[in-house]
Amino acid sequence: MPRKHQPPIELIRHLADGRWHSGETLAGVLGVSRTAVWKRLRELETLGLELHKLTGRGYRLARPLELLDAETIARAMAPARRVLLDKLEVLPLTDSTNRVLMENQLERALCFAEYQSAGRGRRGRSWVSPFGANLYFSAAWSFSSAPAVLSGLSLAVGVGLARMLRELGIAEIGLKWPNDLYWRKKKLGGILIEHAGEAGGPWRVVAGVGINLEMTEKQAEGVDQPWTSVAEACAAQRLEMPGRNQLAGQCADALLVVLERFSAEGFAPFRKDWNEFDIARDRLVRVDDGGRWQEGKASGIDTDGALLLQIGNEKRRFVSGEITLRLQ
Ligand code: BTN
């Protein structure tokens, strides 16, 4: 459920510089009592923001924060993509950007959030979404074709994002079927496609993406698998970490390029690249086939994006959306 009130965004804006601010100054700037400031600071911690407190100096964020801004994100996108959108918004806080776009009727829209109280992952899992630590965003798009044909879309989105991250200079980016972004054997991000539509179309699709940027161990409490972040990948390769708005714009661009191309050509133009990013290829894997574990050698994907598994003498096909793949 959405939270009843918005986070104290003005307070976050003041603290975003990462410097010390006394309780008195904050109270003055916000026009509230020091007790009210203290309550709001406690609220920031419940949103996953890490605060330092020091007697005599006041409060500061554990590190400076570049807040997302819709205009700055739009400027980081190619004009040809910007014009495709009916709306681009940044919400300080929501339950889930996928939920927001599933419930509005815009044909083409992008929604970013700084915090999600009920971020959705695949297969009913939740997506841990601490304030300002990562990127959480969704795109709504209308397709004329039915969901069966859309089964490759989540793989195609993975390809678009993987290409973009590789172009930033991050080597060793991989994809784990069906749509996990990986860096050096750890999860860097995930994609959740949801759709609504009526027989005969059009089908409204919401493609949601979470990419870990600078999440700390503390903020990641509740993440139930090995994870990594863009910050870790950049540090390991001595790359400068891109700004959050810049990266948000590039992610949005990459996502819209995929949605546009997929509308016209389906999954075919993405298959070759997917195979190149596939981290499971030729490895022994286990697939959760509706509660029954199947073991075999991962043998790439077919033309629709279904996983191909060599089990003994038989090659079996697993359809996107029903299966979790675990590397052994
Ligand atoms: C996965 O389980 O790997 C998919 C995770 C998808 C998370 C993103 S964050 C933005 C968007 N809104 C959501 O509620 N989920 C997706």
C-alpha cells in the first residue's frame, strides 16, 4: 500500500550535500521546531538513508546524494527518445513504479522513484529499494501483439541495459536467464515485465528495472542473494562513477530503444547479443519447473527467448516467466 505521506524531501534536499547541518539551522530553514526536525531525521533512517550525528556539529548524510530530477534525466536522453514520451516523472516515494504505471492509462510514460515501499520482484518476491541508493524505474508502452509474442521482451530489455553498461566501460556484464543483470557472478539488477490488455489488443506493458548503484551492506539487509552494484564494478575497473541523473537518462534511453525496436521486429534482433551475455551457456544448471527441479546443460535460447536445456539426450524448452535458474 502507498505510504500516507511523502518523505521530508525538503530536509533531504538540505542534507544532500553531505555536509554537517545543525538541528537549529535545519529547524530555521524548514520553519519547524527542533523536535519536528528530529522526528523527520528519524523518518529518513526508516527510508534507508544513513545519517551521521555528532554533538556540536549536528547531522549529515553518510555520503552526498544526487537526487533524481525529471528535467535533468530528460536532458541526458537522446531527443529522439524524449519525444516518444507522454510523461516522465520522478516520485520521491511510492510503493512500486510498476504499480503506478499499471494503474494509469498513459500509452508511453516513464516513472522513477527514489524509494519504493513495496518494490516488486519476479515470482512474487520483493525488491529492496532504500532511498536514493539505486535506480528504480518503469516504462509503460502499448503493443499491438499478445503476451505470447511478448515473452522475449524481458530478455530484450536485459540486452539493452547490458549493452549500455558495457558501453559505459563496465566489462564482464552478463545476463542470467530470463532477465537478471550480472556482474562477476553477482546480481546487479533485475527486470519485471507486467502487462494488462484485452483480447485483440492493444496490450499495455510495464517494464520495470532495478539497478543497484551505491547500496551499502546495511541498506541491502533483506536481499536474499549475492548482489553487487555499479559503484563496485566501477571501482574495480577504476572507472569514474556516472552521476545518478546521467545514468538514469542513459538507462531510460536504452529501455525506450528496446521497446521501440521490439514493437517493430520482436525478439529476433536481440537474440545474438543475448547469447553473448549469457552467463549460463554450456554450464550445468537447475531449473525450477513449477516446483520440480530439472537439471541439465544450458544450451542458449530459442527464437522466442525460451531457455533450452539439454537433459540427457533430450533438449527441453522452458518458457520465460515460469522458471528460475540457479547456477551451481
Ligand atoms: C527481479 O526480481 O529481478 C525483478 C526486479 C524488478 C525491480 C524493479 S524496481 C522498479 C520496478 N518497480 C517494481 O516494483 N519493480 C521493478
